[in-house]
Amino acid sequence: MLKNYHADKEGYYGEFGGAFIPEMLYPNVEKLQEEYIKAMQEVSFQKEFQQLLQDYVGRPSPLYFAKRLSEKYNTKIYLKREDLNHTGAHKINNTIGQILLAKRLGKKRIIAETGAGQHGVATATVCALMGIQCVVFMGEVDIARQAPNVARMKMLGAEVIPAISGSKTLKDATNEAIRDWINHPEDTFYIIGSVVGPHPYPDMVARFQSVISEEIKRQLKKKEGTEDPDYIIACVGGGSNAAGAYFHYLENENVKLIAVEAAGKGIDTGESAATSVLGKEGIIHGSKTLLMQTDDGQIIEPYSISAGLDYPGVGPQHAYLQRTGRATFMNATDDEAMKAGLELCKLEGIIPAIESAHALAALDKMEFEKDDIVVLNLSGRGDKDLNTYIDYFGL
Ligand SMILES: *Cc1c(COP(=O)(O)O)cnc(C)c1O
């Protein structure tokens, strides 16, 4: 029997998922649960979504055969170029989808949380595109260390509100966003940036990102005569770029799925974000999943050199893929990722986001056959990370 790795009606993947939310949000979330699949499947919705992906985002993103990288690892490596999307990463696929849903539900105001600012920028972008008010919550510490993205959001017309509680980072920004949502359940739509949050967000975001694997199938068929690679490799913060790259392959067990988390300074150093190794079952941001927590359930502050992977949980689908063994979870340290990022610059003339560099670092830890087909999801470009590269390499 074919196994099912998608969400069931209540938003569960095995024991993970669900919707653990304050009662005030029930009507809002239930409406979204009832509407999202129906709305997404409407012809007029799909037409507008596909048109924007093509003309505004620049899709389909190329599937690029990386010749010199392939020679180095003695196999066939393709890069799925999400780095070439408008705003520089895969996140825009999801924010376009969600803003179209928000419009359909008659919402007048958008809120979002952001850590490094990438999801905030992608949300501010689509709000400008649609002429809808945008409020982004961001930890005060992140505001200080991600000034260029704060400026981008402001230029795009968004209001950036600092989260000043707790560690003043992503999880505090998320708490502020949820608080705002509770206070404005009628007119406000919450655009979540990864496959996390209460049902239907993990499934909804995965579906919006599934354009990635849909294109890979088509593009690989043309280039290799088969839709199916041997491996798909993607980095995992919350897990949305990986979920999109896996989506149409989940039931095809011939395609091996590799998820790469950030090990920070090392798994055992206490400065890491490798949730699948260090995490235990718990509830974060409205769903049951694996998360890094103390014995009494306090969330442990994650660490990675890459702000986009610096998240204490993973989406519930990834928790399930890990638990069932459908995906193999690996991790890369800061040092391994930075080295792999620089290697891609030198071998292919592509400066990757440091998040994506974690996926690249997995290549060195794997064994390939010469004619294996490896697809690596290059989730974003490295422009935003230039200062980190400069500091790290002393450029
Ligand atoms: C945000 C981000 C990620 C991590 O988010 P996922 O939801 O795990 O995909 C990875 N790569 C880039 C470039 C990002 O901006």
C-alpha cells in the first residue's frame, strides 16, 4: 500500500500537526481550513497565481546542470534555481499564494512575523503588489542585525513593529503576531512564512511551494528522460523549501529525500538548530511537532550562522518524515556550510544564501554513484549574506 505523507483532514501527519490555538482564533482558522483547498483549486485562483509566478516571480526557475560541481563529486548534480526568483528566494511563492487567499477572504490587513527579514520582505512585496496594509513583527535584536531588510520592508510600505519581549528574536516576533491576530480576527490575515503553525498552514504553504517539485519533474524529464532523481537535497529551517521540493515525490520511495539542518557550532555545543537530533515532541506556534526544549518544556534558543535556519522547531510534516524514515536528516555546521558556499562561488559562479549552503555541505558527506541524478534545491541567493561572508572569510 502506498504510504501517505500528506496532511489528513485535521492537519495531522501521523502524531504531528493539528491546530492548537486560542479559542478567539477558532472562527478564523476554521474558515481557512474549510476554504483553502477549494479556493486554491478554483480556475480563477490558479490562473492569477500561475500568471504572477510567471510574470512577477520569473518562474519556472531553471534546473541547472552544475557541471564543475558534478565533476567534483563524481555524479550528476542539478541545482533548482530558487535563488533567481524575484526577492531572491523561494519565500515569494508562498506569499503570493497567501495574499491571493487573503483577498478572496475579504481581508484588509496583513500581518507577518520575520526573523532575518526574508519572509518580511516577501510579504511586504506582495502587499505592495496588491495595495494592502502590511504590518511585520520582528525581534528588536533581529532589527538591529538585519538593517538592510528592515529598510527594504519600509521602502515597500510595510510597518515594522519591534518585539521587545523574551530574547527579542523570531519566536517573540511570532508571539506578537499571534497576539495581534487575536485582537483583529475579523479584518486581518496572518501570512506565515514556512510549513509551521496551526492547520491548515503547514499543508497550505507546502502546496504553494509544491510548484518547485512540479517544475523539477517536468524539467528533469526533458533533460534526463526521467521525472525522478535519485536524491533531492534541501536545507530545513521550518521546512518550506524542502516541502516544496519533495511534494510530488513523497509517495515515490525510489526518490531519496535528504533534509539538512543547521548544526551551528556543533550538535553538542548547545549552539545549534538541529531540531531532528535535539528536538522532542511539543507544541510550538499552534502545532505538535519536534522542538528544542528543556526538560520542563522551555524552548531552547536556537543558533546558526544562517538566520533563516535559526528556528527551534521544524514543521509537523518534517517531524513525520523524520520519524518514519521517509526523509534522511543530516546536518551541517557553520564552518561546513561556509566552506560549501564558497566552493559553489568558485566552481559555478553562484553565490548561494548561507541557508542553501547547508544543503551544499551535505554533498561532501554522501556517497554517490557516477550516474546518480541529484537535485539540490538552491533556496536563495547570497546577496543578503554578504556581510556574514565578509566577516567570516575576512574578505
Ligand atoms: C527562509 C529561508 C530558508 C529556510 O526556510 P524553510 O522554510 O526551511 O525553507 C532557507 N533558505 C532561504 C534562502 C531562506 O530565505
